[in-house]
Amino acid sequence: MKRLFSLIADYIRETDKIMLLLVFAASSFGCIAVLSATAHTGGLGEFITQVIAMFGGLGVAIVISNINYKTFQKYWFLAAAAGLIPVLLTFFIGFAPEGTDDKAWLLLPGGMSFQPAELMKICFIITFSAHLAKVQKKINKILYLLPVLLHGAFPVLLIHAQGDDGTALVFAAMFICMLFSAGLKLRYFAAAGVMLVMAAPIVYFFLLNEDQKARIFSIFNPETNLQGIGYQQWMGRIALANGGITGQGLFKGELTQSQGIPEGHNDFIFVSIGEELGMLGCLAVLILLSAICFRCIRVARHSEDEAGMYIAVGMFAMLFTQTLINLGMCLSVLPVIGITLPFFSAGGSSLLCLMCGVGITVSVHKHRNSGTIYLHEY
């Protein structure tokens, strides 16, 4: 028993308590927001799923954080299989939930669903960080850089082929940020930027379908298609305006409680929070997510080695990019591309995968002093 208490004391001493508290606060806030945003349905299914995922995910995060992150990188091939196989299955047995047109989900027993790309993000952080740690200082040599680029491009192209360009964009951001943290010279980023600018017209006129073009166009003129593409963002604007400074109150949002906000519990949960809790509620969301991103950067800075730093940077990139895109969607400055708000949007499997990422990041923090010896060990 004494040994158990000593282990618990060591964990509390070494773990990133602030990160875990911030994640708990954000996901708790998210559970309350989901409960309010789905109150009009008369059921508690989404809320119960979110609560179970929150507590279960925190438990998983604590377990994972006790495992040295180097172990995950050592068995990177298992992470690769865990991330890749479910995504490949969506090309054969995937389905598109109501309101979406991408067969990027798998049906689970009990009527539940799972989006494998969420797990693949965490697995990519593990495999790509292991790859970068292996090449380290040689990354600017073409012989080593080309396999790294292929590694990073593969999930982007695979998820694009799946039809989920929003998630493909998140993978691309993770890829770029992790490359930057690995010390890739700026001339490579500059060259890639020039090529992207040159390719943009080709992508727009020959690769984007009419629906994607309409979503981009609706940002500048949402009033032209209020009954179609522009409807969701237009209603989002009205809901945010309804909220004012302090909001209309939980379970009292005019549009939130009348199903006036499409996906108000999921992609547009920020809008629902804005209507019911006002600008102050939105500010609380931003503070929590910013603090979590800051902790990821702090973990990266204090990591024991480059491998741990790459993991924390990858987690930061994922959270920051998803938050930025989701807020851009809700504020009508970016097209709607189906990106959820981390820790807040409804989705049990998504929240569980996020918690796995948190666990690995906390592991980097916890094992930064892996050589520390405590007196009770003797």
C-alpha cells in the first residue's frame, strides 16, 4: 500500500497537472454546451455519450501518460497499422451520416459511429515524430528529406481521396509545423509556397467541384444563397448577434433551441455557445483552447529530446489548426468544411482520440526527467 501511495505521489509530482485540469475544464464546458444545444431533441443521448467519452478519455489519457512516449515511437509500425487500416476500410464499408456526403465513418455496434481519421491524426503524430527523430540533423539532405515528404503527404492525399478535405488540411498543417520544428530550412518552405500559389488557379478551376466553389464564393456573398450553401453561416451570424455580451442564457437560445442552427451541437457549437452565453462565453472557450495550445508548446520546449518535442508540436498543430478553421467557419471568414471544435463539439470517438493525444503529450512532460531518482526507491 505504501508503494502504491508513493507511485501516486510520483505521478502527481511529475505529471502536467495544469494540462489535465485545462482539458477537464474544456471538455466539461463542452458537455454542458452539447446538453443545451441538443435540449430541443428531448433526449440525452449526445450528452451522455460526451460525458462517458470525457471521463473514459481522461482515464485513458492518464494510463497513456504513464507509458514512456519512446515506447510508442519504438513500436511506430503498430501505430501506423492502427491509424491506416480503419481509414482504408471506409473505402469499402464506410458510410456518410445525415448531413454529410463523405463516406468517412464506420458503423459500430449499438448504432454508434467512428471517424477513423481522428485516430489517424494521433497515430500520424507518433509515426512522423519517430521518423523525424531518426533523421534529425540530416533532414535538409535530399536523400533523407524525400522519404519524410512522402510520409507527410501520404495521409493528406489519402484523406483527400476519402473526400474529407477539411481533415486533409489539418494533416497538412501538422506535417508543416512538425517539419518546421525539425529544422527544415526556410528555402524549402518558400519554394513550396511559390508552387502552391502557382497551383491555386489550377486547383480552383479544374479540381474543385461546384459545391466546393460555391462554399468559397458564399464567404463573400452569403446572401446570394441563403436557402442553400450560405444558410448555415448566415444563421450563425444571426445567432452570434443574438448573444450580445452575456447571451440569452443556457437552454434559452432562440435559434439554438429551435434547431435554427444546423449542426449547432457539432461543427457550429461555438455559435450555440455565443448565442446562449454571449461574447463572454466565447471568450472563455478561446481562453481554454489557447491555454491548452500554450501548454503543448511549453511541453515541446522542455522536452527531454527532439522526439518528444515533435510529439508536442504535432499535438499543438492539430488543436490550433482545428480551432482556427472551426472559428473561421463559425465567423463566416472561411468556408464550411466540416471541422469540429476540439473538446467542445459533440462526438464521443473524436473526444476519446483527442484524449489519447493529450495522454501522449503529458507523457512527454512526465518523462522529461526520466533519470530522476527518488529516495523511496531505496
